[in-house]
Amino acid sequence: MLAGAFRIGGSQRKKKEIEMKKLLKVIMQGEPFAVQSQKAESGQVMKCNIVLQELGGKYEDTYVAAMLGQLASCKFYTGELVYAVLRFQTREYNGQMFQDILAVELVKINA
């Protein structure tokens, strides 16, 4: 279920993106807050972090993802099932590796 694309830009930056589409359980969600963004017209975008876990047991893989924009204003509750599209991004900059997980889409599943 993984689909990825590899992009290289500039001599000092390498970027790799992979998307994962999966049913996950909400563990917790933080409060939304404003962050600066050069891409937003107002110069700010809302951001919120959410903790999601794969289904199965309490030791399944867990992901902490950022929700941006309108998605950050959506409220999810502990234990809810969601269909999640997560984008995993890794980038190398000046010899160091950085990883981000972005929630691209979250849809509540009524069980």
C-alpha cells in the first residue's frame, strides 16, 4: 500500500517522500497553534499534532503526525478509528537527516 516518489533538489538537499494509506486509531491530539508559513497568504498557518496507532495491540507501531491548515481545526478523540493518508518525508541537509510525518487526509470511520 505504499507509493513513493524520489526528488533531488540542489546540491545540499535531498528529499524523499512516501505516502501511507491505512486505518489507524487515534491515541491523542494536541491543541492547534499558529506557525509562520511563506506559502500562506496571511503568513501563518494553523498546526496541530496527532498521535495515531496501527490496529492490533497496544504495542503496534505509533506515528506522531502534523496536521496543517483546515485539517488542524478538526477534532479527533481518543479511540476513534480514522482512515489516514500520511506523508513521510526525509531530507538531508548539511550532512544531517530530518524526518517529518504529515497527515494529508484524516477521515473518521463510524464503527
